[in-house]
Amino acid sequence: MLTLTADMYGPEAPSDTRGPTNAEGTLLQELYIMAQVKKVVVVAAVILTSCGALTQPPTTSPPPPPVVQPISTTTLGTQPLEVQNCGAPPVTFSAFCEVYELIQEWHVDRPISDEFLAQVALDSLASHRPTATEERPRTLFCAVPNDAFVDFCSQLATMVWEDEIAIAPAVDEAVLAMTDIGLGPFTYYVPPDQVGSFRQNGVVGGVGVLLDATNSVGSKCARIDETCPLEIVFVLENNPGAEAGLEAGDQIISIDGEPVQGRGFAATATTIAGDETGTVTITVDRDGETVEFTIDRAPLTVPTVDVSVPLDGVGYLRIPDFEADIGNLVADALSSLDEAGAGTIVVDLRDNPGGFVDTVVEVASQFIDGGTVMATAGPGDSFEYPAGDGGLATTQRLVVLVNRGTASAAEILAGALRDRRGAVIVGANTFGKDAVQIPFELRNGGELYVAVARWTTPTGLTAGDGGLTPDRELEFPTDQTVEELVRAALDAAS
């Protein structure tokens, strides 16, 4: 999910948090303070406990009212149109203005061309399929960032006049297009009715799958097409998708009978998740055969840490994600392996979609005695995240298992253990999530995830465009016992 706290769609913010959450203080605290100073609308319900909550500084007088300046006034047919700036946008244009501002202020590749964003918004109207009509307003007040977007307003007014289309869905689709196209797959908008269903670590709620859309050269795509099919990377065990029969490698063709080709990645994932209730029909291509699954959505069941001693002197530790409780669970597991005298530990990060940055740093600190765990870089800023002292497994031999479902925070740990501890990575190329995200709650109730920086391993390696490459390639049969898995991993690593 790495949203400054780490995932497929970022190492991420906790599910009960609105706005940015912290990763050991530093970077996110700095970004949050900047947001407060610049009055970016973010709500931090939970900030890292070590630094406490940050609140809006008190003011001695109310701020002046926003200034609304007309950009142009015209009439299309008999439809009066007034194009305004974003000083005080109508409700239907609130997200349009706010998303533009956040992109230009936070995106790792900023500034983004106004002309490009305006053209993308305009193009979205050409492909818009109205599902509702409404009475034409007496005057269409179209609020946009600047005059590069005037043509968008003109085309919208024409569609309102000629077809009486509902304005809000058309503008929402333009917002989706602006974030889906050209900004990379890790900056995306979640409309208000879909908030919470598409997990920040990339796992699709209600169903329990991790999705990817990657072209032939390994670059991730924000929009699905023939060269970038929508593929299931892994299926979360004991959840609706697995129970229905979905499998890793299935390519999704349609959802509830609607083709996915041409749709945005994030928007498609949220459609699959819905509100985690009801049913969804997913049609997939499985090795050339079309297969249809009707799935009863449900809240996800999340696996926990698995620890055992399958061979004499060899411990096995499976970490399923990097949610807030994982640090303590890993510490308990490592204590039990230490008591068992495990001189080698096989760390299983397969199908781990990621989690919080502070959690992965906490876990890495159990294996690494000080020094850098990861580094991040964005426009004008770079940060290093150090490991803590006193880890429980700083001397054991380490073998790390990865596959394509190893994403974001899990990639951070794998890279750190290889760079800092000489761990041997065994398996297949990882997912390839190198973006640091911040989630923003928007005034309309939707959310915007913005890639604000990119992370690297301690030696400067990136997981972008193809993921981390293992030291030893190895396939893992699904019917292996833990003992068989560990033996195969040790043989490959030797």
C-alpha cells in the first residue's frame, strides 16, 4: 500500500486514522507541520505516540474570507457559465480544487503541468457515460485552479445544456482521471462512498486480494489496458476471494459484467471492494480459460505471526504484514526462537503487502544493531531511518523468503536485512513499491493518497520497476509443509 507509516499502495496510515500518520517522528512530523502551516486540510487522529498529537495552532482572529475571482463569464446555448477560481468552490468542485492543490504541493514529481492536468480532465468528459440526469442550474458555476481549465468548464457546460447530465459524477470522474493518469500508480483518489474498502497496503477489502497492473517491461500502470492487464498477485487465505476460488495469476477481465479495460487501477480496486457487503462477480482469464466467480464480500480476516522450529537449530518466522501489533508479536516470536537455540532464522515475507513504516523499523531493529534501515528522498528533502539497539536476533544467520506479493514495507525489511545483515534472499522478484505516500482526508469525505517521496535500501537500491531481485530464485509449491519449505530455502541459500 508506504504511506508514511509503508505498503503496496504504500507503507500506510492506520485504518482508523484520517490524514498522515508517523514513521518514527521525523519525516511525517515535518510534513504534517508544513501542512498545518500551509493550511492543507488533513486530520491527524493518531500521530506516533512518541511525539504525541499535533494540533492546529490557536488563532487570535478568524481568517479572512476566501476571494472568489471570476475567470470568465459566457453563455453556451442558453446555459450561462461562470468560470471561477478555487477560492470558495461549489460543493461539486470541492474535490477538484483540493486534489489539484495537494498534487502541486506534495507530489514527488511536482510541479505537474497545468496544461497536462487540464487536458486529462477534458478527456475524461469525452469518455464519461452519464448514469443520471438532473435539472440544469440557472448558471453553472465552474470552479477551477486557473485558466488552463477553461475548456473543461466549457465542455462540461455543453454537456449539461445538451444532455442534462448530473454535474457531480462528471467532475468526480475528472478528479479520478487527473490522479490516475500520469502521476504514477501510487497517487490516487478514493471517492467518499468507497473510503475504507481499498486498504492502504493495497489489499482489496471485502474480497482479500492484492492486485497489480504491470506492462511488459515491469513498469506499473495506473490505467488498465491490453498491455497492462489487471492481475491478482496473491489471495489472502481464509477470506472471501480464496473461499470462492480466486488464485494468484488470474487476470481480471470484468467486474459485475463491466470490462475493466480502460479503467483506472485504484477506481477498479475500490469497485471490487465495495463497502465490504453484498456480492461481486469477477470474471478472470486463467491460462486462456474464462472463469467467473460470484463472491460474497465480508470484512477481512487477517493472519498473524507464525513461528516454529521445524529443524534442529533452525527457526521459522512468518510475518504477514506490518500492522501496529506486529512489532510485539515478532519480539515474542524471536524470544521463543532464542530459547530454542535457533542459530538460523528463515524469515518468510511472502505475500506480505506491507504496513506502517514505524512498525517495519521496529521489526528491523530486532535483527539490526543500529545504523540505517531505509532512506527516503523527495524534492529538497532526504531522511534516514535508524534501527534501535538491543535487538533479539542480531547474530543469527538469516534467510529471507520473498515472492511477487512481497510489497512495500516487506520489501524494506528484505532489503535492509540483506544490506545490513548479509541475509540471503530466496524466491522471486518482489512487487516493486518504492513510493512513500501520505493520505489526506478531503473536505468532501473522500481521500487522496499522494506519493511524496521514494525510498531506498541502506545501500541505495530501489524496489521500483521490477522489485527487489532475490539472490537465489526458487519456486514454492503451495502444498509444502513448513519443514519442506525451510529445507528447500536452506538448500537454495547454501
